[in-house]
Amino acid sequence: MKKKNRAAAALEAAADQDKQDRVVAALKATNAKLMRQLEQSHTTKSELVAAVRQAALEAAEQVDVPVPKPPKLDRRKDDAETAIAVMSDWQLGKKTPTYNSQVCAVRVAEYVDKVMLLTDIQRADRPIRKLVVCLGGDFVEGEQIFPGQAWRVDASLFRQSMLDGPEILCTALTRLSAYFDEVVVEEVAGNHGRIGRRGEYHPETNADSMLYHVARTMLGKNPRVTWQANYQPGENAWYRVFSVGDHGYFLFHGHQMRGGGFAGIPIYGFIRAMNSWAAGTIPEPFRFAICGHWHTMWSIPFGQTRQNNARVLWVNGSTESGNEWLREELKNQTPPGQYLLFAHDRVGVTSEHRVWLLK
């Protein structure tokens, strides 16, 4: 019996190796195709970006991300709530004395662990079957956002947006899809995903968007993950409004606010902008708002609805640490962390958690 089991295991290992070899061969073929396109072309910048994006998409289609088993069915009839995981500002390729791409992957995994732990606590009171994942941008560090940035990264923008980033994000979402009946992904891009100088490329061109596109393709066979692509032809699609029950949530990156230097985090600018957007400048109605960019965790009330319900903006943290710009310009340095919210369909957000990432 043991010999048969060993033989079966050997055959399974050989099959897995053969499958892996085929994937590697397909990726090499895609890479060769891209190189030929680049060598043969005297193209515009937008055509080069399109070639890279298409090649990455073809490569992603070769990757088989396993679909996990569904979670145990919760048959309770109590009022269910929805978990809202806020992921932003991974700055994946950023290199500081205490941060790099490997540390980013470890902290994202820690965040997923703590989302599950806190959801277990919340589930002691009521069912939590659905998770909304807000991707708030700046998942990549970029290369040309500020002078000298190329010496502060440990991976190329290609590797951040097409290889490491999709792998880390897909791993996180796959794990979460084994824990929730439904995972809905909402997305906006950040300013660090910009390629080249401001206004140099097409408004749609953003490395965050490319990372999302590759990850969405890789997860296409997972029936419990629904990805709401945020795309507007010819525009940068800087915000997204989605609903949880009766309430709208306004998701944007946060670089639309001006601040830094002596002014620090522009709280009054946030309040003014949020009240203006909520009053109708943003056509979709919303009560709550979520952003990132400032690498520090705040919850800011910014007015009330006609039903006398409080409006709140959550400013998300970052997975990175050792950011000297924050210390020098904002005079602030919080531990790495990301928000987790729980929301009731009728009541709105019922609790907020600052999930500190200490590994």
C-alpha cells in the first residue's frame, strides 16, 4: 500500500512539474513576443504601454490560481453585517531601513489574518457573510513620482505591477474568499501609479490599474470574487461610489487634497471638500467616504445627512514603515496599519478597527 501511495505521489508531482513547465514556457513565449514588439517599433509612449499591458494580460491568463473550498454555511437569521477591508498604500517597491517588497507581503498576510480574527469576534453576535474590499491606490511605489525615487525602490515598476503585486493581492483575496461567502472588490488608482511626469501619458495609464487588471484576470475562475472594474474611457476614473445596504460609500485615493509641510494633514481641507462633494458635486449620493494617501489613520466626521446621521471619512494607513518624508514634512509617523470596518445595511458603519501590522 505504501509503495502504491509513493507511486501515486510521484506521478502527481511529475504532473505538477509538467504543468509548471508549460506555464513557464508560455510566459517565456509572451516575454519574447513583447521584446519583438519593442524592437520592431518606433512607437509612441501610449503604444508601448499598451504592448506591455497586453503582454502582462496574456501572461496572467497562463497562471492557474486555485479556487478554495467555500466557507461553512452560516444559517442564522439575525441581521447580518458586511465587513469592509480597506487596502491601500502598499508602496510595494519602496525601500527603507525597515521596509521592502518582502516585508510588504508579510504585512499584507498579517492583515488578512487579523481581518479573519476580528470577523470571528463580530460573528459571535451576528452573521458576517459578505466582504467588500476597497483598493484605494498606491499599491506600487512608482519610479518617477519625485526626483531620486529610482534609488529608493527594490523592484522595477513592471515587477511591482505585473508580478509581485498581483501575486500578493491574489493570495490575499483567495484566502479571504475561503472565509466569506462573497468578496466584492472596489478599486481606484493612486498617484504613485502614474507613469512619467504628470500629464505626460494618457489619463487611463496607471500602474495601479494595470496591477488590478492582472489580478482580476488571475482570479477570473473564482466564483466568490466579484471585481467591480473602475474604468472610464479617456479618463483616470479617480473615484468610485458603491453601496452597502441603504448607504453609499465614496472611495478615492486622497492625493486630491493639498497639504504637507507646516500644514500637516489637511483636515479642514478634507471637511470642506467632503461637504462639497456630498452636496452634489459628486452626482452619486453617499454618506461615508474612504481614502488613503496620507499614511496615517484618521476618522473625520464631516457633516450630517438630512436624516441626522453622521457622515464620516476614514483616511487609511499604509503597510510601509520608516518613511522619512512623513517625519520631516507631516511631523507624524504612525505604525503600519489598515482599516477594517463593519457595516449594517440599514444603520451604516457600526464599528471601525485600526489593524496595526507589527511584523
